[in-house]
Amino acid sequence: MPKPVSSYSFHKSERLCSKKLIEALFGGGHKSMSAYPLRAVFMTVEDAVGEDEAPVASAAPVPSVQVLISVSKRHFKHAVDRNRVKRQLREAYRLNKHLLLDKIGEGSHVVVAFIWLSDEHFKSSVLHAKMRKLLLRIGEEH
RNA sequence: GCAGUCGUCCGGCUUGUCGCUGGCCUGUUCCGCACCUCUGGCGGGGAACGGGCGAGAGGAAAGUCCGGGCAACACAGGACAUCCCGCUUCCUAACGGGAAGAAGGUCGUGAGACUUAGUCAGUGUAGAAGAAAACAACCGCCCCAGCCCUUCCCCUUAGGAUGGAUCGGGGUAAGGGUGAGAAGGUGAGGCAAGAGCUCACCAGGCGCACGGUGACGUGCGUGCUGUACACUCCGGGAGUUGAAAGUUCGCGUAAACCGGCGUUAUCAGGGCUGUCCGUCCGAGCCGGAGGGUAGAACGAUGUGAUACGCGUGGCAACACGGGUCGUGAAGCGGAUGGUGACAUCCGUUCUGGAUAAAUGACAGGCACUCCUUACGCUUUGUCUUGGGAGUACAGAACCCGGCUUACAGGACGGCUGCAGUC
RNA sequence: UGGGCUAUGGUGUAAUGGUAACACUGCAGAUUCUGGUCCUGCCUUUCCUGGUUCGAGUCCGGGUAGCCCAA
């Protein structure tokens, strides 16, 4: 089911949109770690293939990692600045996600939320390094 | 040339690699359906993963300050309340918007900028200061009468004259240190003392005539005249909510439990905001505790770019309108009303736009602005080459018209001031 | 995104358009042998900026910051 590692695409299905999953992630049972200016909150979910997924299993395979990116209005007042940071983070994840995908086994997937902590902008090269560090650690601990 | 002012417009371009959103075309695999037929063929549909093509933020997308479209509130209406607007004319679907204009004030040498307002009929209020905030009273001034005193006339009394004190009656919008404001201001006459009481000039109001569509202006007449605010009055206008509106599909408890009101009625409750009336709906409604769901679609985004000349507006930059040719591209095209969002109808077709929220990330080049130790010179420059730094304000969330606020840099035209040359 | 509200000493709150008030805290002084209590005094550009007004914390524009509500 996992796609080839060489793909750098980032589809809608890889984004975390389900309200239930988001509430479960922040409600409890999560682990977190931070590499300033980032903080990652993540959780492993067992795939419920057995019961209700069976009739439509062929329709929508769930990717092994789903990601949420959050930049609070408290850190950047203007929408332009928030969009800038989100785009940087999205690119950082997109180009480095294979580091995590290689570590995920069959039958479960990982839900991650990246939360921005700083009040200032960073260079993209710095963010790429931090993202790589976080993804490797998540791969070890999930 | 420098500085300024008003108006209008623009607000980066490009290459490479990797991506995002949705559209069209297409390939592979899988799914289920219909038909012909029977290990298959074929048609349209769905899902996953690919390929190709072209598209994808603003002048303010922002603030949410006005106005409109759109949607819901079953549906007529009336009275009162409440709220908004307020120089004139025009533009406009509408507006607290715009254009032109009139009167006053402030700032600027100037071009210009900013700003004010219906009423003057009525009612109320005006801290502190001040005699008093317009009713009156007080100090002061003046007149009249009484009584007392002084001096003079007189032989004396009485009486008369002059001056003073006091009490009583009256006249006093001049004067009384204040104050934003003191009976419109200044001057003269007049008076017992004073006063638009009278006169001249000035400011304003009212009436008439003339000019102007009008705000107003000019002339004549008229003694009509304190300031500010609120209420009142006059004219015009406003139903409320706000796309998380609303419509549809799906999932799920539950025709469950407790309390109150009501059940064909002078009737609980509800309905276009507040109150009242009227009218309509009406068999359920309100509260409590506990529980279920919290997904999807529609609403919702299409109406071209460029070039050319034409018309209208403008001094112009430019804007708007409909038209034509060529090129690229192709789902919209036409009619009526509207600037437009939109509404109605016809034909043809299914269309760009997300929803934890796309329109990008990284690297290079160009352009522009600023800085500069360096380089070059028939030219010594606001020059050339090189190096460095910077490139604003800011991101659609139903749509449209305005306003306000933010903004690196640039373009065009009108006008003003200063300096210089002829 | 769409609605709505607030801003006053360090903190919590008052204030008809007319001298910005009260309580607590802090600091200084006085009292005491010393400390506390008590007493006296001090600490404010009423968020910023224009306007209306003789006069604005209050009324009216425009900004800034913070908060609340609506699946």
C-alpha cells in the first residue's frame, strides 16, 4: 500500500482533516517533542480494516502518515506571514517525508501535528534541518 | 533647475528543479451495472495511480464604517415609540458616496488644504467667577415728597434759596475689576439721569423688487438684534437577522424520562425588531437532567486578453461605451431591465474557486532604488565597468458600489513659489 | 469568516459635559528602644489621534490592543 519513496508529492489525503482524529490527537494518548521553532505532536493509530472499512476498502486507501500544520494568530498577526510559514513547513515535510515513511509498518499509521512556536521568520534551510531531525526521532519512537 | 500642490494611472519581469487547486483530453489496473452473447466483446459510470494541455489574489483582497443584491422570517394593514440623515443643484439601484457651486472660519507667500450648517417660533439648562447668565434684586446715578441739620435773605416766627444726611415712592438695558457669552458695535445728538429714544456708518435678521434652476448676490425699506447646548418643530428615510443566512441528502438516539402551561377556546404558544391594535397560524409549547450526531452536496463564483480606429467625458494622463480586423484560445451565446452583482426568457452546454482553507518553495539572471574603497577615459561626468544592500503595504472565503486606513518605488498632465538664462 | 464588547494610578473599581474619586499594594516621613498598627505625604499625559464645545474621562470620526459569541 505505501507509495514509492521517490515521490515528493503531497496530496490532500496526506493532510489531517478528520475532526475525530484531531480531537483524539490533542485529547490524550499523544507524545510530543520539540525542535525550536517547531513542536511535533504525534500518535499511532491502528487501522480498522476488519469491520466497516471492508466494503469500500478499494475506494480510499489511507496513507501511512497524515499531517497537520498549525501557525497561530498569536505568533503572526498578518495572514501573509502565517501563509509564508505554512508554505515553508509544507515544503520541508514534502521533501523529507521519506525519512518517516520508511519506518512505518503495515496495519497502522501515524498522525502528526506540527505546531509553530516562534514569533520570527526562519530561513527555509534551517527549517529543513529541524524537520529532518523531528521525522527521524518520530520514526524511532512511534 | 529645485521645491511644492491637485488629479489620474502603474505597483516587478524571467529561467530551471520540485510541488498545490480545480477543469478538459487520455493511458493502466480494479469495482459494480446494462446489452449482445458466452473462458469473450462492447457501452457508459465510479475509484486508485500516471501522462498531456491551458488557467489560478489586490489596489487596497485589509478595517467592517455606509449603501445595495441575495436568503430566511406564512401573509395585508394602522397608531405610537425608537433610530438615521440635514447649505444648493446634479449624478446614482442606493448611500453618511461623488461632481460642480454658494456663504462663513482656520492654516499656507501661493497653487491649495481642512472645516462648519435645516429651525431663530417655543421650552429647559448654563459649574467656577461675577451685582446680574436676562424674571427680579444689589451698588451707583437721577427725580419727587416728608423730616432733621448747615449757610444766606429776613427784626423774629412763618416763608424762600443753597448744600448735606436719613427714610419713603418712582425712573434707570450708561457704569459696576468677572466671563466663551453682559441686551449687536463705534461715534454724535438727546435726557432729570439714561436707553435704537433719534441720527450716521458697520455686522446680522425680516419684507419687497431685480438677477440666478437653487444655495445666494445687489438695491430699497424696516430699530427687528446676546451666546452655547439639549429638547421641541420641519423635511426626507429606516422591518429584523446575516451565507455559520438558507435548501437538500445522509448518520443517530427517541413516538423515551421529570416538572409547568394548554388541547376546539373571552385560545397555551407562535409570527415582519420595541409597545398597542388588528389579522393569521394553532395542538402542542416552555424548562430540567441525561443522551445521540457533529459527514456531504447545493448556495458558490464562467461573461475574456491584446491591437486598431470611432463616440462620450476630461486641459491631459486616462476612464467608460458599443464596434471591427488579425492572432492565441475556446463554452458560453442571444433578448429585456440594471454601471454591476442580479432578475426573467430562449438556445446550447455543463464549465476556472479552496474549506485545518490552493494560487507556492528553493536556486539563478534581469530591471529599479540607494551606497561605494576600486576600474576606464580625446569626454572628469547625476559617466562607464565592478562590488554591496534593498525591492513596499499586504492574501480572496457569497457578490457588487463607495468610504477609511496602510504602502518601497515609478509614470503622465494642470497649477503655484523660488532661483537662473534669453 | 460574520457578529458584539471593553480600555481610568502597580491591582480592583467610581465619576450628570464643569477641580479625576475610593480601597488595597509600593515608596518616603512621623510615632517607637526596634518592628507592626495608627497618622501625613507621594506615585495618573483617563489606550493613541483628530473634531464638536467656553470647557471632553464622558459626545462624534479614524487608528491600536485585548476579550466574548456563533459549527
